[in-house]
Amino acid sequence: MSNARRLGAEFLGTFWLVFGGCGSAVLAAKFLATEGATPINLGIGLLGVALAFGLTVLTMVYAVGHISGGHFNPAVSVGLWAGGRFQAKDLPGYIIAQVLAAAAAAGVLYLIASGRPGFAINAGQAGAFATNGFAERSPGGYSLGACLLAEIVLTYFFLLVILGSTDARAPAGFAPLAIGLSLTLIHLVGIPVTNLSVNPARSTGPALVVGGPALAQLLVILACPTGRRCLGRTDLSPPRAPRSTVTARVRSRRPLIPRSLDRLVPQSLDP
């Protein structure tokens, strides 16, 4: 698989994650319609936004995961590298593609949202344009310590699900479902706290559009992956079989989806 194709797949997957997830928050979380003189909220709310984030990852891992491994998240790429399942030489390209995709998706989302009369971004508002933050920029007003703890714990369990569901002994073809549903779950928990990041690229895109305090707090949000790196080395999945055995098992079975999706990191199978 050429490196350009892999990076292109990461770009498309990350774009879809940010556009679909953040787009659901900006455009559809609250949507007022009127029936006579009575306003009715037809928006999808917190549950809908959480589900949208999960669906973006689920759909794109099935669509392009066999090309790039379906990371779509610098924290995932770093965590897989820390867990010995991704090569360090590929990290810079993946992270650059993911961040550029997030910025592009946030830009497209802004162009769409600004087409509505009266649209404006209140940079001082918590969660403005789906940005992440703490203290006064936390949707629930949570402290810096609480926000950092939530981000680290939720990211750890997200990486744990990825490492476990893509293990050679896990049921073939179901990793995208487990990963997408776990992302939905952690959004249900984390949106009131930080608007939930667990993804530095997803945080960077909207923050670049909003600027000001969103960019200032972004530096703290991005510091969370530093703590996540050591968590990535704590692989709680069962010990992996020798590489030769794993390779033979993957070659022998015939899943309904491309076999690299069983692992999300196909290059780890190279002899």
C-alpha cells in the first residue's frame, strides 16, 4: 500500500469524523421549528451528537480502515505506537494528515453554518462551535483538574477498546462496531465535562475557527496525549501470539471485510 494512499485515507476519515461529529453539534444539536406560535426543538441533543461521533468512526473504519488502519486521531496513532503496533516513522505523516483534515472540515462546516441568517460565533461561550475547554469554557463548568482527568481516563479506555478489539483473537470484522460504540459511550460521559476531545485533531480544527480563548485552552487539551502515551504502553489485552502464528491465523481465515480491519494496523503483520 503506497504511503500517499494511506495518508489520503487518514485525511478522508478524519475529515468525516470532524465534519460529521462537530457538524451534528453545530448544525443539529438544537434546531427550533415553530408550530403555530409554539417553538419546538427538533434537534438531536447530546445523545444525537454522541451517536454521530460514533457513526463517523464506524463508517470510515469500514470504508478506508483497510488502507490506513483507520486511526483518524493523533492520540490513537501515538497510543498504537506506544503499544508497539505502529511504526514511529509513520507518525509524523499521519498526524499532519489528521490535523490538516480537521482544519479543512472545520472550515467547510463554518462556511455552511455561516449561510444561516444571524449566525455568529460567541468565542467566550462554553463549547462555541464544538470547541473543547475547561472551567468557564467547560459546558458544565468543570475545573481544569476534573477535565484533564476525564480526558485521560476516557482516552485510555478508548485505546483499550481499540487494542483489544483489533487483537488477532478477537472476533473478525467486529472491531469497527466496538470502536464506534465506545466512542459514542465516552461522548455521552464527556460532553458535559469538556465537550469531549480524546482527539487532538478534532480539538484543533474548531479552535482554529473560533480563535481567542479556544486557542488558549487548546494547549492544555493537547497536553493530554502526553499522559496518554504511557497509558498506551499498558496493554491490558491478552498477550499476543508470536508474530508467525498471528500471521498464519490472519491468512487462514476469511472475514467478510478486508482482513486488515481485524487489526487496524496491517503493517504490524510484516515479517
